[in-house]
Amino acid sequence: MAEEANVLSCLLVPLVGRRLIVPRACVAEVIGLGRLRLREEGPPWLLGEVGWSERVVPLVCFEVACGDPVPAIGGRSRAVVLRSLTGRLGRGGMAMLCQGLPQLVRIGAEVLQSDTSEPGPPGAPILTRVRIVNESPVIPDLEAIEHRIADLLEAAGAVAPA
């Protein structure tokens, strides 16, 4: 039982050119993009909104937030709905565009190492990169992304859903 306490359930989220790793507890659901509405104004990393449950949540493109181009949105594209960490986006939280289905992994401290070989671009919402066996996923700064979205919505006079 003590071994279980030292294991973290995470999702490896596939993007174009990288993978994110987020704690499973942060993820509400992985959904299709059937109810996607793209934005015409605003920063390019905030793609639009996607319908989830009875709500509409902002859809973020992590690649664009890191300075990369907007990836193609195709049949394998999904949205990972993330719970609000700060409360500024209400109960709905936000969604992040991904390319394919995330993979559930259980990680223990013995396989997790810091990887400073490729720091992210300046201003990118990246906490750090870690090394897990044979790959180096990125840990996104979800709080920073959430604050950016909330600031934009407040500036536009929009109110985050309760």
C-alpha cells in the first residue's frame, strides 16, 4: 500500500512535436471537437470554445502558446478538458487541443528525472521537461494558461461560467 502512495497517475497528451504530461486529477474528460467554435479575434493560442457537458469552455492550443504554428485539426484531434486550478474560469475550466487519445501512465519517483536539455521558448507556459524512461514530455504551466485566459475574458467583458 505504501508503494501506491508514491505513484502518480498521469496522462501523456499527444501534440505535434511533443507530448505533455498532466496529473490525471486535473483532467475532467477527453472529448471530440464536434461542438467547436473557432475565434476570429484574440491571441492565436486561444483557438475558440468547445462544448462540454452543459458548458462551453475555452480551447487552447499549447503548440501556438510555445511559438509553433497552429496544427491541423483533423479526425484524430481531441480536446482534453482540464479542471480549473485557480477557480478563475469557474467549474468548466478549459480545454487543450491534442492530436489523438492521451495515454494513461502511472509514474513512480524511481523513473522520473528532470530533463534540462531543451528548455522551452521564452514566455512559453512550461514548468519543466521531465525524462521518463525513453521520452521527455513537458509539464505545462496550467495555472499560467488559466490566468491568461481569465485575464482575456475579463478584458473582453466576458464572465467565466460558474
